[in-house]
Amino acid sequence: MSVDTPLRTAPAHAVRKAAPRRRPLRGLWAKVLIALLVVVEVYPLLWMFLTSVKSNDDYLNHSTWSLPTHWQWGNYAEAWTTGHIGLYLRNSLLAVVPSLALVLLMGAAAGFALQIMVWKGRSLTLLVFLAGVMVPSQMILLPLFTVYFRTGLSGTLWPLILTYTGTGLPLTVFMMATYYKSVPRELFEAATIDGAGILRMFWTISLPMVRNAILTVGLVQFFFIWNDLLVALTFTNSQDLRTVQVGLLNFTGDFGATQYGPLFAAICLNVFGTLAIYLFLNQKVMKGLTGGAVKG
């Protein structure tokens, strides 16, 4: 015969978990790291701006850390007029805007067809698009140059538009197909029951739900196209068609003499303009990036 023994309860102070110790050094190191990253990112921009308002004598004969002896604000006017940076910016916009519109429209439609619509061979088709990402652009420049020359497109901006569209589609299709995974399929099933067609589901249902994704992909492709030098240098054979990246080469003279003030002024107009676009769309880009990481 066993005798029941009373249960022993642990003291209250032993049951409670020990409060986590605060680690002030961890927060301090994080702030120091963030401050260093800010300095690393901001310093080149500051140095570039200060150089853009220096004379050649200040740039060549004084320390790169020194402030300008005389602030040469006329460098921006010289870059705009003598350097024709305004013309080059216009040509870049004329090449980027149609290319970006075609890439996003066809990429969104292809992503919708590959992810939402059910048909045989869609997985193989997606692999074909992915194969396009692996093709270096240097391999296709010479064949494309021959095609554009024989079709009479040389001497226009169409070679740039068509090349940017073709090279930007593979990555855009893959990214849009990934983003469409986060869209609930029940919405399209309900729309089908209500009698909606494919075009209506694409325009009125899918596009509004992936607008942040389209904005994110569009911004990525915008920077790829805007910062391109190789394609623009290959297919632009006159000064009137040069984009901003090719036009920056004109600030070097015939004997290697460079006007550094106007050159960096032109670079500032290019860099700070695109930086303003990114800062304005930053929050929507973050939403698009996180939305693509969620699989529905």
C-alpha cells in the first residue's frame, strides 16, 4: 500500500523565466554600421557634386578633399549647351519610355499566361524565356547590327528600342510569372463563373493586383536600359541620336583633354535625376519585392 505524497511546487521565482538581459552594445554596433554605410553611400555623391562646381585648375592642382576655390555654377550651363547633355537626355527618354512600355506590357501578359492560364507546355515555355537570360548581349550585337542595316532601321532610335525590348523580356517574364503566384486563383475562377473573358481578367483583375510588382520590375528595367552604354554605342552612328551614357564620352577632347567641371556636372544631372525617381518610388518598390516573395 502506497502513501500519496503531496506535490512539491517550485518557488515562484524559479518558475518565472529570467528577464532577458539588455545588450546596449548590440544596438550601438548596429548604429555605427548604419552610419558607416551612409557615409560610404553619400561621400561619392558629395564628392561628385563638389567636383562639378570646380574649375580644371582646382581639380588638377588641389586636393580632392578641398572645397572649390570659386564655385563654378556655369559648368552646368556649359554641360547643357556646349556639351549637349539636354539632347542626350531627350534621346535617352525617347529610347527608354517605348522600350519600357513594351517590356512591361508583354512581360505582364506572358507572366499571366504562364502562371494563371492552364495549358500544355507552359513550363517548357518558361524555361525557354529563362534561357534568354543566359545569352550575353555581346553575342547578339553583330547579327542585330546586320539586320538593322539591311532593313533600313540604322540611323534611327528603333534599333535601341527593339534591342532593349528583346533583352529585357526574359527577366521580366520570369519575375512577373513569380509575382502572379501571390494572386489568389479563386478570383479568376469567380470571374470565369461570372462570364469574364481572358482579356477582362487580365486588364481589370490581374494588373491592379500586381501594380507594385510591375512598378518594381519597371524600375529595375529602367536602370538597366538607362545605364546601358554598349548597345547605345553600337547602334547610334550620329551625335543627334546619342544617349546620355554615350554623350558623356564627348567631354573628352581630341588629345585627351577633359573638362572635368562640365563632365561631372553632366554626371550629376544624370545621377541625381535617376536617384530622385528611385527615392520617390522607394516604398512601392519595397512592397513589390516583398509581394513577390509570397507564394499563393
